[in-house]
Amino acid sequence: MIPLNKINTVRRKSPDKIGQFLAKHGQKPVRIWSNQWGAYWRSGRAGYAMQRDEAGTYTLADAFDATSHCGPEKGIYYDFIRG
């Protein structure tokens, strides 16, 4: 899992690196985890799911866009789906 706050730190220090990272990995599927709620985001940004199999699937680029407003208190992580 990759924490949003780590990506935001890189984005502030070196914005071109985030562009390169998303160009390389942006289409990979992820689930969005919220430490604040102890749950995954559901599909369409509609609520939370306690079970992984009920979580929504996003591309990393979409997940990054959907969570860009979240502060570190939300504890957002991107859980890469392997397969």
C-alpha cells in the first residue's frame, strides 16, 4: 500500500516526478483505504466497505484525483490489486 501523504510530499517537492509516476502506474487498479473510517471506499466514491471484496476498484490516477482533497488525518492509502 502507498500512503497518499507520501505522494503529496513528492508532489510538493518534485511535481514532475508525480507526473512520471502516474504516467507509468496511473492505469494500475487500486482500492482506496481510509484509516479514518477503517474501511475501503466503495465504487463511485459512495460510502465505505468493511470487506475488501465490497470495495470499489479505481485506477491509481482516478484514486489520486478522488483523494487529492484529503488531508493526512484521513489516512488514505492506495491498495494495489495484483492479478
